[in-house]
Amino acid sequence: MQGQAEARQKLRQQVLAGRDALSPGERHRKSVRIGAMLWQLPVFLEARILCIYVNFRSEVETLPLIRQCLARGQTVSAPVTVSREVRLIPYALVDPDVDLRPGYCGIPEPDAGRLSAVDPQMIDVVIVPGSVFDAHGGRLGYGGGYYDRFLQNDARRAWRIGLAFETQVVSRVPTLSHDQPVHYLITEERVMAVGGQPGVIA
């Protein structure tokens, strides 16, 4: 078990180093392409309530996506990390330019003191971040297990869509039983449909 944990951490570090090596311009251009591909997915277009991560450091950019969804009249929530409970609580955004503040580990999070929480069971789509993905839906997060718990226990009826740069995709992620897969993975080059329905991954 220790050897597997070390292998997972080493893979995570290697892949994140590759992502960090992308220039800001490259990340922006690739993020725009990823966003354009995301808008082709019917499950995303038809979603009424979404939970979208707010990008941090070298992640695929999501703020333009959040603004577009709000302009379309979709309800957009973003997660607040409750570290003492190892859980995520989604809060509805009204204006991301004023609603976000530095939260857990400096990640931009909704201001829970003045925004409304969203019932995770009402969420139609969760846009999931991660460090490493594969074309089978496998995902490695950042090691905290927050999204795994959120997807497994709270947002069980939601479609799961991972966003990643192509450099983050490997042939097979060394997953464990608690790792929650995604239904779709979108990079700047392709849309990978894993199959299955919310609550069931094929």
C-alpha cells in the first residue's frame, strides 16, 4: 500500500510539473479550446444547476466559463472547503468578480458569509479539477480526497466532467477503491466519453 501511495504521489508530481511548465498564454489558449468543446456537450448545455471549480495556479481556466453560464441563466455554484470535516459545500455565485475570496490553501472560494448554499443533490453537473486523468475516467486529485467524498456522498446524481490539459492525460491512472471517476474528460484536443450515468460509471 505504501508503495502504491508513493507511486501515485510521484505520478501526481510529474504530471503537475508538466502542467506548470505551460506558459500563461498556452494555458489560456488551451483553456479557451476546452471551454468551446464543453459547450458541445448536451448534458452541460441542459444543466440547470452546476458546480464548477474556480481555477487556481495552473489549472484549466474556469472563470470565463462561470460568467458564460451565469449569463445564460444557469445556477452556478462553487465549492467551499471545510477542512475540519474533509468536505466541500457548494455556494451559489452571483458575480464572481465580487463573490470570491481566498479560501483553503489560497484557492478562490465563495464568500460563505453572504451567499446561499446549494443542495448538492440538486446539482446536475459537477466540473471536476484534478492532477492526472485517463481516457477511462480515472482521476487523481491533489491528495485530500475532497472531491471523491463530494461526488460519492453528496452530488450523487450529477454528471461529472473533468477538465484537463492533454499533458495531464496518461494511459491509466493507478486508482484506489475510493477514487471517483468522471463521465466525461475534456482536453484541448478531444472529448472523452467514459459512458455510464450519474451514480453509475461504465
